[in-house]
Amino acid sequence: MHDAEIVVPAEVRNGLVRAAQAKGRPLEVYLTILAKPFMTADEHAVQGERLLAYLKAWNGYDPTEEDLAKVDAMLERQCVQHRAGQ
């Protein structure tokens, strides 16, 4: 996703800033969270690749495909349990 400059009225910007602060997040992060449901599968994939590259550079985390599959399976189980009310 590319950075963009969006012009909105000051009261809209200020409202977004207040909402982000109420969540304890910077405005950029808050807007990213708001936009997430509207991202395409390709955009999600690119974001995931960037995150893995960042983690590798930051602390050496470099999971194998098997590691990622295990994490995916664990997250899927947790989501199913959550939906079931456990």
C-alpha cells in the first residue's frame, strides 16, 4: 500500500486523531486498521511479505513454510474455538 495525502476538513481529521488516541494508537496505525477490511488478497500478501522481511531484519525471525503452516493451523483452531464460545 502506498502513502497518500488525503484532504479532509479539520474537524474530521481532529475526530480521527481523537479516536486513534482513545485506542492508544498513532493515527497512521488507526487508519491502517480501519482500511484492513477493504484490502485485496494481493495487498494482504504484500503486507505479510513486508512484515516477514521486517522481522527477519529486526531479530532474525525467518520461519520455514512448515513453521508458517503450524502457526496458521494454530490460529485457525483458536478462531474456531472463539466462534464456538470456548
